Amino acid sequence: MAELGYDYDLFVIGSGSGGVRAARIAAQAGAKVAIAEEYRVGGTCVIRGCVPKKFMVYASDYGRKLKEAQDYGWQVESSGFDFPKFMSNMHAEVDRLSGIYLRNLANAGVDVFEERAEMQDAHTIVLKDSGKTFSVDKILIATGGTPWRPTPEDLPGVEHTITSNEVFHIEELPKHIVIAGGGYIACEFAHIFAGLGVDTCLVYRGDTVLNGFDWDVRTSVHEGLKEAGVRVITSAVLDEVTTLEGEDHPYCVHLSNDTKIKSDVVLMAVGRRPATAGLGCDKAGVELDEKGAVIVDDMSRTNVPNVFAVGDVTDRIQLTPVAIREGHAFADTVFGGEEHSFDHDNVASAVFTQPEVGTVGMTEAEARKAFGEVDIYKTRFRPMQTALLEHGERVMIKLVVKADDERVVGVHIVSPDAAEMIQMLGIAVKMGVTKSQFDATCAVHPTIAEEIVTLRHKWVPETEPA
Ligand code: NDP
């Protein structure tokens, strides 16, 4: 029974990473909790994001490994990639994980409603299919984000394109794909499809992909895309997508630079928006920013005292582990009697390009702006494993060090296993590690990561940066 005469102490809208964690912890602390989900329990990460994407990265990487194995002497005979088999195995695993999320919620005593929920006011939730309404003490908005696409006025033929929601449901491996965008999703899928043998073209409006990342990461990934066989077209956007009759490829993509590209699939990866449309934030009095994100303080409180929000819908850092921590901190604070907030500084993250990007802390440009003088240590090299290969990617490792106290304020890596490396380095950076402590750490040989502790010479730019 909920306290204060409400049906529920907490109603969570959205069963992604942040919502599920918050619901579970609040219920374990004794609250009467319900959660509603309009699509599938697990949210973007489990159902149509991190998890299936990583399986696609593995699938794509196996193709390359098969080729590389031949340079190592293996006689490899491949009869090709069984895409339907892979997709079916991948979805079986996604279903299994979604089931685990459901079971964990049930075991914690959370009521799960598998339908859309909206706010009628700050204390009333209505379920859209069944029409049920509930009076609730507290509401947590954890609805995440949705892929954004231009309107048909801005991009005629946009209805022929897909987003990262649909990409996990294509039935046949296309022969040709055009990907619009130069962010996380665009770069990851460009490598995935190129690795699966798809003729892949990436169209980016800027000049170097991964805007916002350290410049050396951006240039390494940009070159890496090309080396992986991706046709990269910069300073261009999609102007129109038309259909082609009686040709091999069903679509023609018209670009702003007058290029036309025939394609089987057109993937729009041009950003995501907070999922607040029609949620009833106006009825509950919850303030949104100009992008539609719920405005919260560092305790995930909105301007309405009993309404909270965590995860991508707040547009702080759009990452699964961040949403989980925000949801956990909310539940501990509001229901567990343990007040704390999540610290958004020095969150390590990865981009699953091939090779991967691992990054934590400030970019060189951010550090120069914040501290003035910084020391840079960096190296690019071909890792040992590629020595016997006909083609092999290069690795980039870079440390950004605050000059006056030698604190390492940024680490940026483009390398196989960079995601694994940056998870460990994130601990050290979060603890305030200094460059001399890196120097005092003995190398593990022969590894790629040993370069992180053997960078002895400050990088001196050939010309001063503008
Ligand atoms: P991003 O913000 O990373 O990238 C969006 C891309 O679309 C940018 O290159 C941007 O260009 C471009 N773009 C934006 N608007 C337009 C437009 N009108 N016309 C043409 N191009 C446009 O978004 P994603 O959708 O790739 O990813 C969303 C978020 O999801 C990421 O920020 C990340 O936090 C999270 N994510 C994390 C992953 C991970 O942890 N590995 C994987 C996937 C997603 P410009 O650079 O010029 O702004």
C-alpha cells in the first residue's frame, strides 16, 4: 500500500536503463512502485542501441579477422555471412535480456504496465491503451530519446530512410548503404556495414567526423573510415531521396553538392531528441528546454517538486551507465534515505568504431581553454599484431596534462580494445592521477596499452595551433 493515500509512491515512465534501476532500488527500499513502457522493457540500450549494436560490431569484426587470419597462415574458407541467422541469434539474446529486466522488476515487487503512460497532472498518470488512471505521489520521467529526422519539407523522400530504430530489423544485408551524419551512430554503423562487405557511403555536413571529440581522435577515425573502405563525403547533406524503378538499387540519394548516389538503404543518423512529445509535461507544469529536454538540477529534480527525470530525456550525458547512476542516486535519495547525486565529471566513454575510440576527460582544446598551458604526450603507431598483415590500422594514444600540477586531465585512444583500456584509465583520471604516476607505473609488455605509461617526450607542434 502506498503512503499518503496514493495508488503508488513512485510511477516511472519509461523502462530503459535509468527507469528500471530507479524503480528497482525504490521498490527494494519499501516504496510501492509502478513502471510503464510503450515499446519493450529494456529501453534503447538493450532493445535498439548498445547491446544489438555491439553484436553487429562483433559480427562485422569477425569478417575482418577471417581475412587477417590468412596473413597469419590460416587456410580460411568462408562461404559468406548468413545475415538472417545472425539477426535471429542477436534478437534471441535481446529477447532474453529484456526478459531478465522484466523478471528483476517483478522480483523487486514493481508493477509493470506494457503500454504508454502520460501525465494528466503532476499527481495523475493515465495509461493510453487501457485508459487506467493512477494517483501517484512521485513521478520519474525516464523516457529517453528518439532518433531525429528532418521533415518531408526539409528532406523530400525522408519516408524512404530508416533510423537506428529500424536498422536492427532490416531483413536482408543491403549491397549499398548511405549513412547521413558524422556522430557516434553514423561512424559506428559505417564500420559495421563496411566490415560486413556492404558498399558504404557516409555523408557528413562538416569536414571531420566526431565533432566534439579531441582533434586527434577525429582525424584518426576519419582516416580509419576511409581505410576501412567507407566512401566519406564531407561538407554535404542529403537534399532529396527519390525512388528508382527497374534498377538494382531502389533509392537515389541527391546531395547538396550535386552528387547522386544509388542505394538500397538510407540510414539517417543525424542526432537524437529527448522523448517528451505528448508526455503531459505541460499539464504537469514541468519545464522543458528548447530541445524538449526536461530541465533538472543535479539531484534530477524538475521545477515541480514531486516530478523527477533521469537519463537521455534530460540531455545531460546520453550514455547508459550515466542514466543508471542518475536513476540509482534518485532512488537512494528520495526513497532510500541516502542523499547523493551522480558526478558527471570525467565520465569515460567509447565509440565502437573499428578500431574503437576510448576517451575520458578534456580534449586538448578544452584543456587549453580552461588552463592555458597544457602538455601533450601522444603517439601513433602500427600495433604488433598488424606487423604480419597486409593492411593494418594505426593506433593513436594521447595524454592531455595540466602543465602546472602535471594532472592528467584527458586521455584519448583510438585502438583495438580502447574501450576496455579507457574503463581502467577512467579510474585513475577520476582519482586525479598525475603524469609522474603514469611514468612510475611499469609497462606490461608487449601490449598496445604499455605506450600509455612509456610516453616520455612532450609533443612539440610543428606550427603553433591557430
Ligand atoms: P550525435 O550527436 O553523436 O551526431 C549527430 C550527427 O548528425 C552529427 O554529425 C551532426 O553534425 C549531424 N547532424 C545534426 N543535425 C544535422 C542536420 N540537420 N543535417 C545533417 N547532419 C546533421 O548523434 P547520434 O545520433 O550519432 O548519437 C546520439 C547520442 O547517443 C550520442 O551523442 C551519444 O551520447 C549516444 N550514443 C552513444 C554511443 C556509445 O556510447 N558508443 C553509441 C551511439 C549513441 P555536427 O557534428 O555538425 O553537429
